[in-house]
Amino acid sequence: MTVMLRVDSLTKIYGNGSTEAGGVRGASFGAGAGEFLTLLGPSGCGKTTSLRCIAGLEEPSGGEIEINGRVVYSGARHIRVPTAARDVAMVFQSYAIWPHMTVYENVAFPLEARRLGNAEIRRRVESVLAMVGLSGMADRPAPFLSGGQQQRVALARAVIKDAPVLLLDEPLSNLDAKLREEMRAELRDLQRRIGTTAVYVTHDQEEALALSDRIVIMHAGSVVETGTPRQLYFAPRTSFAARFIGQADLWPCRIAGRGEDVITVEAPWGVVHSRCFPDDLGAALSLMIRPEHVEIAPATAPDGGASLTGTVARVTFSGRLAEYEIEVGGALIRAQGTTARLWEPGSKVRLRLPPDRCVIVNGGGEA
Amino acid sequence: MAPRSDGSLAAGLAPSASPGRRRWSSVVRWVPSLAIGAVLAYLVVVPIALMLLSSVRPGGFPLDPGLTLGHYASVYGDPGFPALLWATVEFGVGSSVVALAIGLGLAWLIERTDLPARGVVRVLILLPMATPPLLMAIAWAMLLSPRVGFINQILTDAFGLRTAPFNIYSMLGLIFVQGLAFVPTAYLILAPSFRNFDPSFEEAAMTSGAGTWRLIRRILLPVLWPSILSAAVFLLMVSLVVFDVPGTLGTPAHITVLSTRIYYLVSDSPGGIPLYGRVGALAALFLVLLLALASAYHRLTLQAQRYRTVTGKAFRPRAMRLGRARPAAILAVIAYFLLSVAAPVAALVWMSLMPYQTRISWPALRLATFDNYRDLFVNGRVVASVAHSAAIAVSTATAVTVLALLVSWLAVRLKVPGGRVLDALAFAPVAIPGVMIGVALVYVYLTLNGIVPIYGTIWIIVVAYVTQYLPFGSRTMSGVMLQLHPELEEAALTSGAGRVRILWRITLPLMWPAAAAVWIWVAAHALRELSSALMLQGRENSVVPTLLWDYWAGGEPTRAAAVGVGLTLTLVLILGLWQAASRRGTKFV
Amino acid sequence: MSDVRRLTSVGRLLAGGLLVVFGLLAGSLTAVADPSSARLDQLAAQAAKAGTIIWYESSPDDQAAKIVAGFEQRFPGLKLEHVRDTGGNSIGARIVQESQSGVRTGDLATTGSSIIEPMIARNLLRKIDWAADGLDANMAPSPYAVRTTAVVYVILYNSSLVSEAQAPKNWLDLLDPKWDGKIGIWVRGEGQGALAAAWGEDKVVDYVKKMNARHPVVLKSTFPLAQQVAAGEILVGFSLYHSAQPPIRRGAPVKVVVPEPVPVETLYSVVPEKAGNPAGGELVALWLATPEGGKVYEDATDRGNPLLPNTKTHALLAGHTMAEYPAADAGKEAVIVERLNKLIESGATE
């Protein structure tokens, strides 16, 4: 896979200092051709700023950006390629549909800027409008569009440029939930069909997991962790990533013993084995257990090695699933199970913690 | 998360650079600021500097030798000074409050309720803007002067009063006339905020069970508060320098404000030559006061932007049902028009038909004549003045619009280095009285006569007006520019468009309604502006307002009235065009 | 205040053989104003070489046009251009500014002594040997200035609302309580100031204070004052003769009373040092001082030169005592006028 985007030590310091939210502090990541890369993080983490630096809408304070084999920004080498000359197209959070133009004029604009012939423009606009499901709406004035339609126009306008890298800034956040899921599928489908590289910014981890080939988790202007959705879900290496993606209980822990591919750790409520841990174990470690990975068995079931006993303290029933809080050694461990078997509060149970799902991550357990 | 607009377009301002070109690219980034900055400095800094220089010259002329602080001592040491300051503040605050109260009510009724015929009302509301304040004051004197004032006569007769109920020659009278004259400006500043107010705020309040009154008091006013305050500060600034109304109605009432004091020092002081030194010293106070207000204003508008209520989503503002209050609202609007337009214009028409000033009465009607109107067409000077005024209005309006657009584009959108200085410079002339701009320009162009021979021509007046109206232009343009979502332009940038194409295809079309509004406001004001034109009057640049003034001061108010009626009709026509233009635009702003 | 005080010292510059008009009986109110036509033609020939003659004066354009026509008829081939200055101090300001900037300024300016004095002090005016031009010291009291016309202060009243019997006859009649709130005065106290030449400062100050107790309507210009008398908004006015003429000509019920003494303010013509056509300026000044030019001027502006026996102003003032500060006392007068202006502006009665 050829590298389509390379962001190296990207820094963006705002005005009076670096502490202001939204800045970027030495972020590095990249994307291959046709890859769907998501920048994920809480608001103010610098993900939108990074995207805007790639587009050339913000000027970084330092670092280097390479798009399609061409360095478009380099602080050290004083390179700055203006936005219009970069191989990117972008979809904005507000859609930014020009209200004084029709749908057709909006979508045709990037081709017009490239000075293509009218016939060619018409042909391509029609095909792109068909692709986003807006055939027949070409002559509609932009202010007379619904939110979903505006979203499609924005997408069409970006896609028609045929740029190797498509930048998307929270494009689905203004849509209602149902439409959002629909558009999410369409977006992924469209990106696969045209084979462009997509860089997608969102704070919605579910969206990120569903759409992405790879996710870059950002926090306070830095990249915390990069990985495929599965890697980040099953084997995060940092407590931040563990907490940000999916549900997780994190417990401070101490290494009690180390085998070849297994580590024995001591958590506040007992001792467990872990087969999933980062290579670069730091000083402060946490044990991550996702509630859906805790298996609950009757207290009478055989021990089987990796198990603890406890009492069901609380049950939240939601039909298909039930959530439990189970008291073990003075602590409450969350667990989740199907309702094939429902445990009542006060029941004595045995908890199985498979070593593959007891994940040791770097960083404290603090929120 | 909110998109950061820092740098947005500016980030790509410099062309791609190789290592050796870095210094060059940073120079290039400064070019637009320096170019526009030079123009602004020329228009703004030079007059202010000359004025301050005058204030420390013993002889009061900037080219005189010597230095002194004596003018400051004599101005501020004058025992009458506190009273002067107080009268100025009273007049300024009073007329701003009147204008704001009426302007708020009208803006709300027109933009947010189901008041009938709102389109027509929207045009009519700007009519007082079309009547030169000098004529407005004369007309009101005819209606409300204590003895022959028409309204006073009617009321005295109807109720058997012994004394007239109103006296236009009083502080309240001044505030009333000036307040009415400011209403259109107040409305123009407030209306967009009302128009762009997100209806979901109102809807949320209504679903919370709030009635109309609670809605206005708890939701509408607080959300619009920064806009209201900034309108108040703008009006206050203008009211502190305004001349026509206190100049005409103030003297009989023994009311002197800063602007009329300056006029006195320039024109009527017994020393034989204008006391520019004291004018400068007084104006220095203006400058400090108004710059303080200007910075407050700047902060308020920023705050108003933070309250920005338009989102990317399209919405249609909802009209509130007036219900049972509808007849009362209609009556209030009619009463306003009677007061602000019908009554004074009727008084003017009456006066224009009389051979000399008469009280409005049946017996006087037999004196009626069209001589004054006939004179408009035969008098060569009237024709020339109209032609000059038209040329000046068009040039001034165009220059201000272009300059304001460039300044706001550079400062607000491109955020070029020094952009805030540009913005401040464009706003600073609000602090210079028109009389002083006139005085300063006389010097500039006398000195530059060899290079720029515009002294005594209409172009020197154009330069003065451009300086005077730049603050309104840049204020309006920056406001609208801030309202435009930056992503609209960024989307064009990521579409691969160059800067010029973006300006041409995206920014200008989106700014068009605002640009048209500024153009027409400036044109209308340039047609009626008096004080600086009086100072710059020369051999070949008589304009309609100076003609009016000459007629009035030369004892021919009836001819002045005829010219005024003609001027008012012309301006009505311009306003009609404006309305047509901005209606085209409202659909997307 | 410093400006005014400085003037007192320079006022004497105008002193050369001037005439104290105060106390002169109109019978002796004549001057030798007989420039020979040869001299006029000689100046005209010089002026023709220097092009258009530019004249700064404050009459409205249509009035000025009549004077210009009269001049150009008398001197065919010469072109006189009237530049209107709206009065007040702007003529002086314009000449000072143009002279300082080295631009061509007017060739002639016609204005009051208070405006001429500071220009003399700044060395902006030309000395001319008026005697050689045929003018005596009455007509040309200083090498810098020649008399052109006079502004005459009178009482106006509305004749449809006030009978002739009831109308005020002299200045003190204006203080009658029946005029309370119904009397109009000019914002500039120059008329009252001139009265001080006859009455003395204390009496005039007292007079203005008593006038203030009558709650006068203060107006910016005497032209609107006359119009207000015409309209009946005010019944009587302390005003000017010439500014009452427009409504009177149009049939308004305004009548003029000439009281004793008559405050007058002489307007002089001066030739600026930086004049582009000084011969032309001198020519116009000279022509205006002839009976012919003086008549043309008065017919156009209603302001005439009382020294010329063929003027209406001369007839108006016949048998009256005039009150005016001698030009040399322009500085002293300015101090008084400033004091009066403040009193009028404040409306103070004490």
C-alpha cells in the first residue's frame, strides 16, 4: 500500500501559548492509498486542527505534511503549498453550501475552478449527483435543501474534484440519528467505490469503529494511540484509549509475576493472569476489563484457574442484555451478560476473566 | 467542535515557497495591509494629526510657529466647561435613548411579528434618513415653536391652554428631533440581529410556557443585548459630533453642545479668525471620549458575534402573532410615521409654497406660489449643485463600499498581519467632527496642490465624506463578514479555487446585499451632509446641502424648503431602489 | 483670550489717518471718492494681463452675480469671479491657510475689521497708496483697507401683530416686559458691542443682562431672525437692516425702525499679499468705492456705503448718530464682543 498522506511531528500553537485547547503538539500519523483513517478524540484534542492543517486552512507552527508524494508543508524547509494547489477535497461540518448558488453550481464549482469545458462539467456533475442520490435536483437553489440533501451536495462537491485525499470534518454530526446511520453506510460505500483515501474527524467512537480502516486517537494535541478498530478495542495500549473506546473498568495493578507470554497482576480485588499487554510496560499500569468480556458462572461451577467469586450487587435489565455490578473483595466489577441466564441481586457467582481479555495498559486508572 | 477560523484563508496567502523565499513571502503577506493601511492613514491619521497640531500652536493654525498648552487651559479652565460637557452628554444620551427605544420597537415589529405590510413599512422607516436634519429642524420649529408652532396652536385652541404645551427650543425638543432623525440608523443596526435570531430559542421558550412578554424580556432582549448595546454606543458616538439639530434649535434655547461650540469657535468667535487651537483642544477630548466608546463598541460587537445565532442550517424566521395587540401595534407604527415623516414633510411643503416664512393658517394660503419651485429649474446654481451632489454621492458611496469591503475582508477574513490596526483606523474617523475633517483637508490639499490639485473641487468633498462615512461602512461590512460562516470560503479553497476567484464568485455575491446597503446609506448621507462641505466650499463645488444652507442663512428658508422637498423626493427614490436590492439579498443572509 | 489680547496691540497698525465715525453727523458723512477713470483704466489694463480676478465676499451667489455683471459691464474683457464665504470667520481663515500653503489666494476680500486685524498682524495684506488712487482718508483709513459698505443694526417688528404706535422706538424700548419671550436677537453680540462705542461697556453689559431677563430667542443668523419676525414667532428683533429686506421685498409684514444711536459695522476691502492679480483686486476695491460701484453693490446686497451720498444707506442714516468702534480699537471691541457673546449664550441676567 503506497503512502498517500504523511503527517510528521505536526505542531500548531495558537496565539498566546500552547496550552489553549485545539492546538496540536507534535502529532504524527499517515494513511495509505484507499485507506479510511479516522482522527478520534474528545473536543479540543486537536483533531480538527490537524485536518485543517492538512487542507492548508491553518498554517502549522512546525512539522511536515506530505500528500500524494509531495511535501505540502514543512516548517524546517519553509515549504507552504496553498490550499488550492493541494490534492485534497473537503467536506465541512456546516456543509458550507453556498446559498447564492444552485445545487448544480455548487457541485460544479471545483471543476469550474479547474477551467474545464461546460459539456465535460455537466457530464461529471450529473454522474456525481447520481452517485450521491441527488439526480434531478441540480437546479434547486441551495437554501431549499434539507439537512441530508445539503450533506449530499457537500459530499458531491468534494468527490467531484477527484482528489486522492478526501478530508471530512465531522460531516455527520448535524444529522439526526437515523439519517446519520444511513449516511455512514453510504459514505463508506462511496469511499470504497472511488478508492480515495479518506481522513475523517469525529468524536463519536462508534462511528469511528464502524467506518475506519485505522483510527488515530488524539488527546490534548498529541496522538495517543493508532490502530485498527479491533486492535484498539481488544488490545489498547494506553488507559486513555481503553477508556475512550468502548466500555471499560480500569484498575490500578502491580505485576506479581511474569511468564513467557503471560503476566500475573495484582488488582485491588485479587490476582489475575493477562496474556494481553504492551511491549513497553511503564511504571504506572492499569488492568482493563470490558464488562462484556466477563463471564459469569454459578458460584458452584469449577474454579478453572482464572476465576473469582463475588456477590451480585446490582442488576440493570435492558431486555437483550443485563448489566451487573458484582462485589468482589470490596470492589465493584462490572459485567454484562445475555439474558439467557439472569442473576438476581445477592446471588453468589463465579467470575471468569479470560487472560486474553485481561488487558494491561500503560497509565494510571484515574479518570 | 467549533471550527477555528484563525488564519483560515490567510494560511494560504503566501504562494508556495522554497527555502530562500521565506523572507520574501513574509513581505508579501504584509503588502495588502500596508497598501490599505497607507490609504487609511492618509484619510484618517493626517486629519487627526493636523487637528492635534493645531491645538498646540499659539496661533491655532497648524503651520504657525511655536508650541503652547494655552488652548487646553483656556478650553478646560473655562468655568462654563462642565455645563457644556453635561449638555453634550444629556443631548447625546437622550437622543440615543429615544432612537434606540423606537428603533427596537420597530425592528421587533417588522422583523419578528405578523405586522401587516411589513415590506412597505421597511421602506418607509428609512424616510427620515432622506430628510436633511437641517430641514427637519426647521420643519419641527414650524410645528412646535412656542408661539406659531402649528401643533401648539391647535392644542392651545382645542384645550383652551394659556401657554403652548410644547417648546421645540428646549433640551427635550432637541432630543426629540435628533432622536427621530437617528431612528433609521438604529433600525438598520438592530434589524439584522432580529432577523437572524434563531427561532428555536423562541420556540424553546414558548414550549417552556413563556408568554409573549416573558419571551421578550427573558429571551429576546438578553440574547440580543450585545447588539442593542453596540447600537447604543454607535448612536452615542454619532450624537456627540452631530451638528445640524443643535446648530439650528440649540441656540434659541441657550443650549450649547461640543459640536456647536466648535462651530462657534470656527465661525463666530469675535477674534476675527477661527480659533482652531481651541477647536483642536476641544476635539482632543472628543477623540479620547470617542476612542473609549469605540473600544467599548468593538468589544461589544465581538460579544455580539459570540452570540451569533445563525448556524449552518437553513431556517426560516418565525413571525410572532400579535393577536389582540395588532391594532395597537399598527397604530403605533402609523403614529411614528406621522411624527417622523408626514408632519415635518408637510411643514416643508407648506413652507416651500410660501413667499416668506409664515405660520400655517388658512388666510396665509392665498400667498401660495410655485415661485420657489420654478427657481429650482431656472437657477443655474441649483442645477450645478444637483449635478455635483449626484457625482459626489456616487463616488463617495462607491469608494466607501470598496474600501470597507477590502478592510473587512483583510481584517476579519484573511486576518492579515496588522488587520486589527486597519479595522481600528477605518473606525477612528467616527471621533472626528465633520467640521474638523473639513479644516484639516483644506490644509492637506492646499499643501499638495501641486501634486493633487483638488482644492476647491468636488473631489476634496469626496475625500472628506469617504473619511466620515468609512466607520459606518466598515462596521457594517465587518459585521456581515463575521456572520458569514468561514467554511463557505474554505470550501471554495479546498475546491481548488484561487483567492481572486473566491472573492469574485463566493465572497462578493454573499456580501452583495450588505454592500448595496452600505452604498445606499452612504449615498443618501453624502447627499445631505453639510458641515464638512461648508468648510470645503470653494469655487466649483457647490452642493445641494450648502445651497440649502445658503438659502436658509441668506434669509430664504422658503427656497430652502423647495430644494428640501426635491431632495427628499430624490432620496425616497434611492431608498426605494435600495429596498428592492436588499430584498433580493435577504433570502440568504 | 490670548488671541484677543494680542489683537489689541496690533490694532494700531490700522491707525493710519483713520476716522472715528462715532459722533459724526450724517450731514458731514461724505468722503472724497473720485478715482479718475484714467487710474481705473490703467489698473484694468494691468489686471487684464493677470487673468481672472478672484473676490472673497459673503453675499449669496445670486446677489454677487449682479455685482459681477455690473463690474464686467464697466470693464469689458475683465473677468471677476466671486467666491462665496459663508461669513463668520471663514474669509480670514481661508486667506491665512492659502497664504501659509503658498497657493494663490483671493485678489480681494471684503469683510469686517475684526477679521482684517489678524491678517494685518500676520503680514498677509498689501499696503496700497489709496491717496494716489484718489481716495481720501475717510474712505481709505489705512494703507491696508478701503471702505466698501456698512452693516446697519436696526429694530424689526411684525407689523401685522404689532401696531406702529406700540412698536419700539429705541433700544431701551426693547426691554419692555411686553416683549418677554417675543424678542429675537443674534447669537453674535456685535451690534451691542458697537453700541458700547457710544454707551460704554458697563451700560451695554447691563443692557444685555436686562435683555436676557426678557428671554430673547437667540438665532444663529439675522436672516432667519427676519423670517421669524415675518412668521410672527417673534414680534420684535435687534437685527440688521439688509437681512430684513428679502422678506420685506416678498411682501412680509416686517417693518424697520432706525433707533438712536445706530450701531454700524463697516466692511472693508483688502488686497492679500499673495494675490495673483493684485491690480485686479485694487481695481475692484476702487470701483466699489465709486458712486457707481457702490450703487451696484447696494442694489445687489441691500448693504450700502454710508459715505457715498447716492446710496440708500446714506439716506437711511441721515440725521442719525452712528456708533462704531474705530478700526484701531478692533482688539478692544473683540474683548467686549466676546464678553457679550458669552452673556447672550448663557442667558445670564446677573
